[in-house]
Amino acid sequence: MRAMIMSAGFGTRVRPLSYDVPKPMFTVANKPVLGWTVELLKKHGITEFVINLGPHSARIKDYFGDGSGYGVKIIYSEEKELLGTAGAVKKVEKFFNGTFLVMSGDGLTDVNITEAVRFHRKKKALATIVLKRVDSRFDYGITMMSRDMRIKRFIEKPAWGDVFENRANTGIYIMEPELLGYIPANKFYDFGTQLWIKLLKNKKKLFGYETKSYWCDIGNLAEYRKAQQDALSGSIKINLPGRKIKDGVWAEEGAGIEDSAIVDGKCVIGGGSEIGKGVKIEGLNVIGKNVIIGAGTRLADCILWDGARVGNNADLKNCILSLNSTLNETNCKLEGAIIIRKG
């Protein structure tokens, strides 16, 4: 079985972070979201996939290469003009040789793909959409189904008056090659607003598989922060990087922590990072690789990407520092700030 990972979007809702880094490369617990997706697919025996690319394509290709570092095979489909979710799949239809999977590159999940595929085949579906019950009903596509989980109606990001269910479309799809014949070639075409509607009108077998596994769409900055917190708190089944140096704290090889620094709460510290004298870290924090935190600084519920620099005696709460960004000012106090690299 082969898969496609959708990674070509602009990430407009997570700007300014996505100006320099594509959303699938946003790190969660110091690994790109896309990396966690690749590991999940491999866990379920899927080792050949195509990744479509849009802006910042070099960052993804440089990081993953041909996939051999993850023990998989990856090819790429570059889109000079975005083709939409379904149009992107149509572009690479020759890659698929049977039942195939499509996933979003910016969703964090530990869904049981094996069970979802088994459900799809049992139902003899043309397509199966993996669904997840959510508290927030209005940021995702919503489905209405019969008792046997056959989809009767699909509403893409509904308004209040349209809400009948709280099962969200996760953007994880299991499909048969026959479905590709319903997608026009060389044009923008979308699953949610076009293809699913066409299939329902043609009375095709479109089913929903409801998962109880963890799923989070990194659709906005609030969800991105939540994904980090969930990873650190164990809500999603992933192996945090590094070794556990105390309860709730993981440090990768080469991380340096001064003896006078206090690291409490839950935290991941990347390799090559330096935690200065008298630093206090509390709450849930993710500190990337080669990060420098100056003496006397306090961090609470912060995310620092690789190469970030923080000066002395800073007080940061719920802040995000982007790739190679610098906050040199001493004695500064910030809450909820996003610091990006200049240039």
C-alpha cells in the first residue's frame, strides 16, 4: 500500500511562523509534524509515499531527502500552482497501484491506520474518511452518516446553522484507484467542496471511520501550542527524543544545563542547547537544538525552535521563538509573543 502526504499549503493561519518554514516542518517535541507522520505510516507498514510541495519546498526535501534516513522511500510532486487536495492526488495517479492513503502533512495523530484500512475494505468503500469527534465544531468539515457509517452529507467548515454533528474530517482518506476517474486533470480540485459532493450525487460508497485516537490539526497557533502540550503530557503516543533526566524532562545528547538552572514541569531540550546559570524553566516547554538561553532567564510554556537565542534575565511566558531568531534584550518581559528571524 502506498500513501500521499499533502504538504503544499501556504499556512496562512499560522503566520508569521510560516513565512520562513512550511507548516509540515513546524516542530512538535523537536521533530517536524511531517516526521511524526512518516513514522506513523512506517509503523503501519506503509513505506512508499509521495509528498506534494509548494512554498519552501527545499526545506522539506533537504530534511527528508529520499526517505532513507527514516527507512522509507519518498518521491516529490512539486506544484508551481497549487492544484487543491484532489487535484494534487490526480497529478500523481500513476504512483498508486491499489488501495492508497492520503494524509495531511500538518496533522498530528496516532490513528490506527491498520484498523481504518480494514474497515474500508470490509465496507468495500470507494473512499473512507477518517473522522474524529471534536469539541470545536466549526473549524473542520462535518459529516452526517447513516447507522452503518455511510456518509449521507458533507459540510466543509459549516456555519452555526449547518451543524448537526461533531465528527470532524481529519484529512485522512483511504481510497480506491477508481476514485481518480472522478477528478479532472490539470486543474484545481478539492476533496471537501467538490469531489465528495460529486461522489454522493453519484451514490458512490463513501464511508466514515471514526477514530478515538489522538488527532490535532495544526491549523492555527492555538492548536500548534496545544499539540506541543499534548505531546509533552502524553496525550499522543509518541516517543519523546533524548533521554529522561528527571520526571517529565527529556534532554538530547549534547544538551548543556548549568547546575544552578532549575528545570521543572515537562520539557524537551534539544541537542547542542545551552541552559545558562540561574535559568528557571517551568510549565510545558519545548527547546530545540542549538538554543542558547541566557543567565537568569525564566521560561514558562514556551516553544523555542532550533537556533533560537535568548538574552540574560528575560521573562517569557507562552512565547514562540522561530528558527534562528534572537531576543538579545536583557531584562525583557514578554507574554504570548512570537519572535521571528529578521530577513
